[in-house]
Amino acid sequence: MVNFCVHELIYGLIIMTGSMNFGYTVGFPSPLVPFFQDYWGISKMSTTWFNAILPLLAIVGPFITTWLLTFLPRRLVFCILQIASAVTYLIMLATTKKAFALMIVMRALQGLIIGGVTSIAPTMLVEAAPAGLTGFFGNLNQIGCVIGIIIMYLQGNWTVNLSKNATKWWSLEITCAVLNFAGAALIWVCPETGAVKKEEDNKEEVKKESVFQKQYLGKLLVGIAMMFIQQFAGINAILTNLDENFKEVGAPLDSGIASTISVAAQLLAVFTSGLLVDWLGRRPLFCISTCGCGIMLIIFALNYNYGWADWLSIVVIFIYMFFFGAALGPIPWFVVPELFPDSVRSMGASMISMANQLFSFIVIFIFPWLKGSTDANGKRTSGIGLMWTSLIFAIIAILGAVFGFFYITEPNEKKEENLDWDENKEDSEVKQTA
């Protein structure tokens, strides 16, 4: 019987603001890169680094967070990360055409922060979940990411869109800063998550535990492989360049609106998946999700090459986002915290987050060069083209279904670590009984 608690849902939604922060950083470049290139005249190399440097530095972020968690509680670390992120967005407001390097430096600092956020937010969500609802609460991480992306796409369409003579690029930074400050304040409503070690003997035992021990190593490799499949299915290459990609394939809608519609499919899928994942199971959803993503990428590639229909690109990306949101997006993030006990959970989450950001950097950085460019006649002048790039991602996604079938296992839903709120409640009940 599911022990659902309204308090815990509220806590989960507050923790989800950290996941939204991750979504802002993913969606942030999509409206800004075309603006910087076409209006400010920034070079392709500079905008590529602006886009890709965040996941590169995010590789280090999880380990900084893990170090902080050795002597600071989770809530305080979460608050520090949110405030630091807000400050970097405010500093970005000082950027000019001649001082574009400041924007790149701030994105690099955001990488350190987001690397930490992507390790601590999913972990806190799993720890906050009631017994039997770790899948639903784990999906809140992806829901937050998608909401953050949609906010950036919608606002960017109306404030940073040269086709509408909108050049208020600074509005995105202000929105991100305000929302992150709000998340930093609200986290104090939540109780501390994770097991609270009160005895010195227990602390010594925790210090001796290592995520690289034999019993955890296989789980760690499975988590890293899941992150490889997630990123090399092309999601960040698509999301961070969605506005530009829709323009290239001739989407009949305004590119910003088309992008928002497509990402909204992922939000719909994540909500649906959150209700089904604890019932259907991780493995079948993951296999269906990866196969669906692969098939949609194949159709997208062929439609781009043969020009079947302009509207088809929007439909295909919409369905791709739905399949991604169903499992490939959320499941790797919450399966990993489920695999490890509290003693090594933070380090395990950090290792997986590091792998995710490394793969994300590789995909984002190589995508523009793989896709290449075309001349006025549509003839490719560099790279292998959007079609072949999409087909490579499709093959990896379909192979991911094979991996998922053999290596993804269903968790033991017994809840061993509770929120402090639950523990305090139990303690008070015992005292009243006595």
C-alpha cells in the first residue's frame, strides 16, 4: 500500500526547483546562439564554446558537491548552489559584444554549479519519496528539467527573436536569477533528507565505504552506460540547437513555438511515466523509450534528406521528445540513487553525474561539426550532414534498448532511510506511548 503524504509531495516540488535550474541552462543557449551570431556577429567557435563549456566544467561539479556534503547538510549545499547560480546569471548582464568572453566564463562557472545540482537534486528526490513512490518522485527531476527548458524557449521566442525584432537578451538572465533565488529560499521549508548519523561509530563505518568496492562497481558501470545511451541518443544536441534545427528543415511554425511544442511532449511523457514507472517497471519503459527515440530519429533524418513534408519534422521531434521523456530522460537519474545505500549514495550520484556531463559536452561540442554547413544551394560544404548525424544517434538509441533489457533491474521498494520529518514523528509517537 502506497504511503503517500502531501508534505512529501510539497518537499519534492521544492527540490524540483534545482532540476528546473538544470533546465534553464540547457534551454538558455537555444534562443541566444542565433542572436549572438546574427545580431552581435559572434563567431561560430565562440558560440560553440558558450554552448559546450557548461557540461565540460560540470564534470568537476559533482565532486565539489560531494566534498561539501561531508561537512554540510544537503539543504545548505542545495541553497548555496542555487544562490551561486543566480549570481552568475546577474553577472552575465555585464556582457557586451566586445566582452563576450565574460558570458563564456559565467557559463563555465555555471557548469561547476550545475554539475553539483544534477547530483544532489535527484538524490534528494529519491530520499524524500515515500515507500513505493521512488519512481514518481524520481521523475520530478526530469519534469523540473523540462519546465525549465520550456520557460527558456517560450520567453526566448518573445524576447530574443530577430524575426520579431526582439533583442531583450538580458530578460532570460533576470528570469533565471529570480527563480533560482526563490528555490534557495524555499528549500528551508523542507526537512533534511538522508540518513542522520548520530553515533561516532556509524560515522567511522561510513568513511570506510567506497563506491569503488566490488559490490558497487558493477552498478556504477551500469549507471555510466545508461548516461552514455541517454546523451548519445542526441537529446542535448537537439535541445541546445532546436531553434536552429527547425529553421534548417523548414518547419512551418515560428521556430520558438515549434521548439516549445516539441519539448512540451517530453513534459507530458514524464508526467505519464511518473504514474506508470512503479507499476510497469523500469526495464520495459526504458526499452520502449530507447526504441521509440531511435525510430523517430531515423524518420527525422530521412525526412530531412528527402524533403517529404515540412510539418513532419515538428511531429517527429514531438514524438521523439515524448519517448525520451517516458524513460530515457528520467530513469537513469533516479535508478542510480536507488542502487546505492546512503553511505555511498552521494559519491555514486556524483560519478554518474560526472559521466553524464562528460558525454553531454562531447555531444554538444561535436554536433555542429558533424552536422557541418551548407551553401546557398543547399549543398553540404563540411561535416557529414544532419541526416547521418541523426542516424548515428538513432543506432545508439536502439542498441540502448538491448542494453536495458539485460542490465536494468527493478529496485527493492523497501524504504530504509526516511526524512528527518518522519523520524521525528516516529520519535514523538514512541514518547507519547511511553
